[in-house]
Amino acid sequence: MNETPLFEIHKKMNAKFVNFNGWIMPVWFKDLKQEHLHVRSSVGIFDVSHMGEIEIEGADAENFVNFTFTNKISDLKKGQARYGFFCNNEGGVIDDVIIYKLNDLRFFVCVNAGNVENVFNWLNSNSDAYEVAIKNLTSFYGQLAIQGPRAVEEVAKLFPNSQIQSIKKYTISTLNELDVEFKSKLNHSCPNEDNFLIARTGYTGEDGFELFVPNEVLNEIYLKIIGGIVNIEPCGLGSRDTLRLEKGFPLHGNELSEKLNPIVANLERFIDFSKADFIGKVSLEVLSKNSDFTLIGFKMTDKGIPRAGYKIFSNNNEIGYVTSGTFSPSLNEGIGLGIIKKDFSEIEDIEVKIRNDKKKVKRVSYPFV
Amino acid sequence: MSEIIKDLKYSNDHEWIRLDGDHASIGITDHAQDSLGEIVFVELPKVGDVLEKSSIFGAVESTKSVSDLYTPVAGTVTEVNASVENEPELINSSPYREGWMIKISPTNVADIETLLSSEEYKNLIDG
């Protein structure tokens, strides 16, 4: 089992832990709901060091990213980021990622924890015709997500010389103060010297930042942040999941997978079909015209909480299954996403089988909040 | 530290059972509620349901997860705690008292003796 550098600190903070993709991670500290609501109304911090970081560098870096990534890349300026997919030839999603353009020759990719090896091997196996170096920097970088409506002002107060407010949404920059304070302490510098990165991105639907900083000094940086921001709540993966689900964000392994394509998940807007070519394009074009399944959002009408894997029915016909479900801390009711047969996509009243009983749910659009 | 009540009997599945005359009340332990986190939903059987030993009689759900409830000894449901259905958080705040879940009439009262003592249950969760 992998643990992040913050494991011992989190143990002392009485975190509850959970195994997530081979990592032992805090699932909550005191109370999941409280952490969730605090991120919606104030500011919370998540250790997401289990996430992977891969860098693509070289003369052909942009061409290579353009060929492997579904979304447009050619219009990105230095520091800009874009969400999209690495798809296989069938259009299935190897991973959903954010790609940051560090400069014309370097792209930085944030990868889901369980997919790092897969993505790294897949990128390498497709890179023969390109002059690129693909580096797995996952063991070098830890990652902290600071999220919530107070995040920007508080991080700006903590790092007054870094012009935090000028870091626009979906861009990445360097955190000068951390560089000055911690660089000399590093035994192993990042191969590209980008040791302290800060991106205005996240997975909660709230404003905030993700910091990519060396694992070696993650403890000190974490303590500096939780000590320096008044009333910041340490949060676990439990609230990270409920926060993303309320916003209708997909989770790889649930709404997306190598068997599930972005068309089914209603994420076609992150595919740029105007590009000359990219892996999976042909299949995705076919799917976009003719897909038998679609992702829907729903709320419970009857009592109960939907969970991933539960079956969805319409008039005794099994029409699909729940991909993610929870009890929404903001709404105080059961919410879910599910994949159903497209023929039934206009039907409002459907049922979810919870244990032995079918429970009424109603179709709603998402985000739920 | 999780609270363990001395005079109760316990199951390996973290339920407690309290015999009171011909009836026995059942709930989940302090350790169980603490592991689950804030309980937001509970599903319980109906009065009159006949429960086999080790069968699933209901479920408790936190935001994060679902846990089945297992019948510690066979019996017939005589009462269901409507309060915890309406306020599942009672199971967190008072797992051994207000947070009780069902009462049963055990098929064989002596079965209760075969369950874990408070000492044995303590060893189970400390182990």
C-alpha cells in the first residue's frame, strides 16, 4: 500500500483512512458533511498526492499531445490548461486529464492515481514517430488542493509576492515564495526545475488552487498552509467525491473507463473533431452520431440513497445502472448519475433497485447544485 | 475510545443485543457507528418479519458507504424504532440507547448466550 508523505500527520489528526487505488488516504477527519459544507462556504485543503504527474517534453511535444489528446491544444498560451481525454482506438477513455502548457516545448499532465502506469505506457507506445521525452514525475510531486470561496484571497495573503490573484482560472504558474524557502532544502530537484507549481484548477466546483510541490518538503508546506490560513478545514476523499458529484463531474472508473466513452458521458464538448487526427477520432465520430447509451442525473423521490452499480428500471425493464450516487450534503437528499439506454432518455419517472426494492427517482439535469 | 456496555452481548458484525424479559433489542455498537461516520439513512424490517440468524435485517448508510445489518439471533420482529428512521443521527449520538433499531422475540433465548461478552467484543475491536 502506498502512503503520501502526510500519512503520519494525518494519523495524528485522527483521520479515518481508506484504500483508494492502492493508496491509503484520509476519507474524512471529523465529519464528511462538515468538510463538504466548509468547502462550499469557506475553504478546505485536500491531500491529493496520490494523483500522478507526467511531463511531455521535446521539439514535437505539441504535435504529440495534439495526436494523443481529444481536446484542442494548438490555441493554448503558456500557462494555460485544458481538460480532455486520452482515448483508445475504440473511443474508450484511458484517462481524463488536465494538460497544462508550461511552455512551447513542455506539457504537464495531471493523471488519476489508478491510471498512472497505464497512461505512461500508452503514451510511450504511441511516441515512436515523435521527438519527445515522456517523464513520470509522480514520485517527485505531492499535490495539495485548496478549494472554496475563500481560497484565492487566503492563498494570496499567505504568498503576498506571487501575485496569486493574477493567476487566472485554468492556468498554472510558479510559487516563488516556496521556491525561495524550500529549494535549498531539496535533495532531488525536479528534472525541469519546476519544483513549486500552482494551478487555479480543482475538482470541487469551487474556486481554488492545486499545488504541485516536491514530496520531500510536502509536510512542511502542508503545515505552513494549515497553520497560515485561519479556519481552513482538512478534508478527505469522502467529501472530494460528494463535492464533485454534486457538480456532475465524472470520475474515471465510474462515468468514464476504457469501456465507456466520452459521448455516453455527455462530454463531447471536450473532443475537438475539427483536428486532423487524434487517437480514437474515427470511433468517437461514429459514436457521436449513433450512441445507444447516455448519462443522466436523478434525485430520489422515495427514501433511499443510490449507489454505484444499482440497476435502473422503467416499467420493469432494466434500462441501465447507477454510475455514482450519494446522499448530497448540500441538498440533504439522494442524488445520482447513471447510464441508461438512449431510447428511454425522455422518460421522467424511473426506478432504482436498492437492495430488494425498486425506489422511485426523478430525472433532473446536473450539476445538482 | 469506543464505549462498550458491560451487560450486553455482541456479534462479530458489531451489533449489540439486550435481553429484556421475552424481548431483545438490537442496535449497532459505538465502534460501528464511529467507523461509519455520520449516519444519514437506515432501512429496517417490518413488525412481524421473521429473521434467520445471520440474515440481513436492514442497512445503515453514511454519506460514503452502506453497511448491511446482520441478525445476531433468530426471532420475530416485535417493534421497530421509528425515531431512528426519522433521525438516523441518533445512532451516532446514542448507539446503545435512543439509537436502538429493532426489538425481536427470539426463537430461542439461549442463543443469546452464545454471542460475545463485552470482554470478548473488546478483544475483537482491539485485535
